[in-house]
Amino acid sequence: MPIPNRSLSQSLDSLSLEQKIGQLMLIGFDGTTLTPELREGITQLHIGGVIFYDRNVASPNQVAQLNADLQNAMRANGDPALLITIDQEGGIVARLKEEKGFTEFPSQMAVAATNDLANARRIAQAISAEMRALGFNMDLTPDLDVNNNANNPIIGTRAFSSDPARVAEYGVAYIEAMQSAGMIAIGKHFPGHGDTAVDSHVALSSVPHDRARLESIEFVPFKAAMRANVAGIMSAHITFPAIDPTPGLAGTLSPNVLTGLLRDEMHYDGLVMTDELTMGAIAKSGYPAPQAASAALRAGADILLFQTGYAMHRQVHAQLLDHVQRGVISQTRLDQAVARILRAKQQFGILNPRPERSEAESKDALSRVGSPEMKAISRAVAHQAVTLVRDYANRVPLKLDAKLLVIETGNFGIGKLLGATTMQVKAQPTQSEIASVLKIAEDGRVVIVATSDAAKNRAQADLVNALLKLNAPTIVIATRSPYDLLAFPNAPTYLAIYGANPPMIDALAEVLTGKASARGKLPVELAVSP
């Protein structure tokens, strides 16, 4: 890849070999402050970026201060400014929670359920505004997977739809809105994680389809994202035999996938980032972190993502240094990767940051985080997403005099909002719990059952089907995957909310009580009639 201008060329040439290797590494860390280990990662490893997880987040002020401290430490060390990232997709994947003072947003599938591209732009802009105010410059979203497997344990509502064209248009809307707001967007998980039944955090999975099928389904959103100039693409820890027949070789480590397909065939010249390199799909395939890092870089990745573990980070840095010095990794491949990272940092104002904001400007930006204005945007979209899939018995909205029993398979807070008798049961309800529910339901109450991944937690279907057999007036709410309906296809009243975070639960309560109508449309195909 040619280095696009003299300033970038000079930046690249000014870096030592150790600094170049550090630029490739985007690491997790422990704690909520600039710890000695994290400072050493900056001063000794010259890391190129950090990723925040739940454990690193306490409050908006804490996050903003830590991000400022990180960048100040990097500048003091004479290194390029950091990429600071987080998984803030909306829905179930959100590190910044309302309980800590941030705004939570609907999942991508919920946004697609509104059937309004303007909502995709609104949510992406709002997420970006909060993250920029906090000092983040990269978000690991949007998810561009086509979720066409009802048994997918890890994607589900993180995807927009089971329709590749719909995923593409909503994904592009996210990318354009985020990047126009100054946020690096990362489309994931290339070439596609939607049609799997194994969680790559746990083990290696495969997408066994032929090339024609991949072209017509999995590749469609990624090609659209590339046409929209998405800044980065994240790889999938999945095998794709039609692209690389090497047994057990994940796409993240495959030159055929990252270079042959993504670079040479699709002509993508943006950032290529790995998914986290200590996940089960990689580690259980015989690749400890240092070896995985080297293999991914040689395959064509630019940014190498790691969980926490400073001893491991040192080992990775040392191994990459050794492999470059011995020619296992070419200097050309290293320089290509670093040049792309520097180019992205320059393009998004990170390499040469603007002067620090005044205290008043910083306070003003932070005041919008978790503000009523931001929550109003989130909840307006959530209200449009709630989907009444079917209501044969006309039970929604609830009758004013209805006696209610709310059964929750998690601490969702639905019963509390409705002021109803509530029972919380296990994700896999026991026979004893089911018997207790049936006993209470016998007195004619309207029973609201809030399910969560019922296809995986089969005892939830036992509970719902037992209520239906009892002829109890039952309303089923899929709090997460809309595919729950497949576990109890005879449920007469069924709603989908695509995630049980505060905006969606609030919107659901308003629909149930008749204060709002259910306007959402299913963005996935269900193999049952509505």
C-alpha cells in the first residue's frame, strides 16, 4: 500500500521497530484509572490503542478523565495518539449502561424493526456523540452479519436482519452517520458470522456454504460498507472452506480470506482488525496469543485485538519483534499495517489532535452524556421498534381491570413497571417453578411471560406450553431473540422487543398499557405464520 502523503511517510519513518509493533496492538486492561501496568504498556510497548470493557467503566467523569490521562501519557512518551475503543452496539452489547450515568440504545435489530433508515442515522449519531464526549474515537460497530440462523448463539439481535439487502442499507446508514461525527466505524465480522450455531468465544465454527451462496448473502453487507468507505473491517474467527479449505484455520488467520478475498478481490484498503485473539475459536485451535498475533498479521490484519493480561501483551510484542527481525514477518507487511493505522488516525483527527478543550467545553460535552435529550432519542426509536407479531386473542393493550401475573426469566423489571404480581424464574425454569406458576395462573389472571433465548433454554417452552394447555390467557414477550416463537408456535399473543435494556422495557410497558401502539415490523424471517 503506498503511503498517501509526506507527513504520514515521515510519521512512519520516525517510528522505531518497537514503536511500529506497538501500533498494531489494541489491548484490554484492568481497573478504572491509569494503572502502572497500563502506563508501562504505553511507555515500554508503545501500544497503538486500548479497549474498554465493563470493568473499566464507573461513571462518565471517570471514563472521560481516564481517556484524557491515556492520551496525555501517550503524548508524553512521544508516540502517536491512541485509538480508544469500546463495544457500544446498542442492545445487549453495551459497556456504557444507564445505571452508571450513560445512555443505552436499542439493538441493531430493534432499529431495523422500526423500518425507518432515519432511525439508524439518529441512533448512530447519538452513540457517536456520547462516545466522542467521553474521549473515544472508535466504536466496534456496526455488526454486518446476516442473522439467518435461528440457533445462532452470539449474533441474534446484534444483527439488523436476516435479509442481506436490509443489513447492507442499515449498516451503511450507521457507518455514514458515525464517521461523519468523527468516529471510526468497524464493520464486523468478515466474511460473515450470521449463519453459525457455535459461539466463537467458545469454539471454532464453520460457514460451509459455496462461493455463490456467500456472494449472495454473507458478502453483500460488507461490499456495501466498503463502497461507503467504512474505516475498518473486523475479521471472524470462523472457517470458510469455500475460501480457504485448510482444516481448522479461522478466517482471522487465513491469507486467503484477509488478503486474497478482502484485499485482492474486493480491493479494500482500509483497516483490517482481528476479533479478540484469545477467544476459544483461536486458542483451542492451537494458537496461543503470540502465535495468533503473528499469523493474523501475516494473513493481512493490521490491528491485533487482545483482552487484558499485561504479561501476555509483553509476550506478543516480543514475539512480533522477533518474527520481524528474523524475516518471518516481512518489513513490508509491518509497514503496510502501520501506515494504514496512521492514515486512519490522521483522517479522524487522532494523529494530530486539536488543542485540548477548555474545562467549560469539556463540561458542556459531558453534560450531554446520559442526558434527557439523549434518552429521548433512544426511547423514541425504541417505541417504534416494539413488534406485535400476532395477537389472535386481542390481549394487547391490556384491559384496565385485568389481574396480571408477570413471569420473568431474568430481572427485566416489566412487572414493576406494570405494578403487577411478578415471579422471576430461572433461565431454565425448574418443574417446581413451572408448577408454582400454573397454580397462581389458575385463578384467571392474564399471564405475561418474558422469555429470553427460549430456543437454547428449552424449559421456557415447557413453561409457556403448560400455560397454553391450561388455557390461561397468556402473552409471550421475547425479550431478546424474536426466534423464541419457534419454541412455542401456538402462542396466540406474541411480542418481540429485541433486547431487555431500559429503553425497550419502557417502550414495552407503554404498548402493553395502551399508551403507545406496537409499530415495529419483524426484520427476520420466522418459519411460522404470524
